Amino acid sequence: MLFEIKQSHFIMRKITQSFLKLMFDENDTICVSDSQFSNHSVPLSNVFSGKTTLVSPSSQIPIRTIDSDDLIFVCLNPCKGFRNDKNCYKYKNFLIEIDDFDKQLQIDYIKRLNLPYSAMVWSGSKSVHILISLEGDGVPNEKIYRFIYKWILNIAPLTDQALGNASRSIRLPGAIRPETGQEQELIELKEAIKIEDLMNWLKKYPDCKPKERKKREVNGTGDISSVPTWVAKLLKDARNGFPNHLGRNKNWYMLTKEFKKRGFSQDKVEEIFQQYFEEEGDFKEKEWLRTIRSAFESED
């Protein structure tokens, strides 16, 4: 993978360039930010130019151009549009994060697991971020990506178990964390991982392999033709992440209320919704069922 970077003006720090070259191909578009907030994707070359254009999803926030060295975060995987799982078009980078214990203990834990990884970054606060970057374009689709991600997390139970989606952000090494004034330090930079090597490591832990969750059979046709078009569309969109910004609990609650108003029983709602629900690391089936139950118990 070759990158030709013009030297006509200021270029971002080499340590950050090397990290981004490991994660992305030169024609990729990526989402970067100088805060926790999302921005529209930009070409990687825009970031390497030394100045980065940040476009917020809010029309109330003006477009900004900042020094690339002031960037703090990058979305794990290439995106087209704003940072969102559905806008990722490659699935090749994984983030493993540990929030407990001191820095050296976190590093030692990963080393003892013999996890094949590509880089380690100190967050500048309390966490070591471990990057696994696969060679080439990574895995074919999001379903496989989430399956592998969950397998990794199951093997490493002391890591943050809420991770697992493609549009998470990882901290850029070399940047100064604004709230602490500490550097997001590059601990180690290695190389991209062959998918065969990662799979061979995973297969050493067959008991940690995620069990495929079987969909319950729906009694009857599961006809949803009686609900408004927008409700049916929102339900069908659920698998890829709700398109609005209400959050998963609120969306499932709202959908349940709409079905309840039309005479569907709780059991029937669960049977129908099961076809569209995908469990995530920080949103388990138990919580999802509790949301449906709450909507039926509510009198509003």
C-alpha cells in the first residue's frame, strides 16, 4: 500500500499518519473528530494534507477547518457519510479496550492472551486501546464482523464488553487529550493481521464461540399490514440501526405502543419483533424484552 504525500505545506505528525495508514487504504473516506461528536466523512488525503474539514450533522454548527494534529478520534472502519454502522463500507478494524487496572496490567493482560493485534494506544486517561487491523478489506459483511468481534470479547472478559459495532471510534496516537492534557501515546505499532491468523487464535477458544441465536417461529403470518407505513418501515430498519436519534429503548418502546394500540398481544408482538431484533453487546435480549413489557404495562 503506497501513499504519496505532498510536502508543500504542513503535514500532520508522522506517528498519526503511520497509524492511519495501517487502518485504511489511500482511497478510503474516514470519519475523524476533535471531540466526542460525529462529523461527515472526508478523504484520507484530506487528513494527511495537514488541514481537515469537519462538517457536523447539525446545520447549526458551521463547517470548520482545523489542523489535523488537533484530531482526537477516528472511526474504526471506513465510512461514507456520518459516523454510523450503516455507513461503514468495510469491516476490517476492531477495538479492544480495558478500563480497569493500571496501564501495565492492562498491557500484560493482552500479552498473556497472545491476541494477535496491530497497535496499542494509551488513551491519555485510564485505558489502553488495542487495535486489530485485518489485511485487505477485512471480512465480507457486518454480520461476520460482529460474530468475530463477539468471539474476541468472550475470550477477553476483562475488556469492555459494550464494544462490538463497526463505527466505534479509537483514539489517535500523538494527539493531546483536551480534558487531561495528556498525550494519547502510541505504545506499540505492528502490522496488519492476516484473517487466517486471527481465526486460528479464535479457534483455540471454542467454548467462547458465540452461539447462533435461533429466531422463534412466528405463529401465523405475522401480518403487520394494519400498522401505519412509517411504523412498518421503522421496524424493518431496526436490524441496521434505527435511522432516527431516539435510541434503541425508545424506538422499541414506541413500536410496541403502536402495535398494542392495534390489538396485538404482548406474546404476538415479541414473536413479530423477534424477526427484526439483533442482540448487541450493550443491548441484550433481556433488556429488549423488558422494554416491550414496560410498554404493555404502561397506561399512557
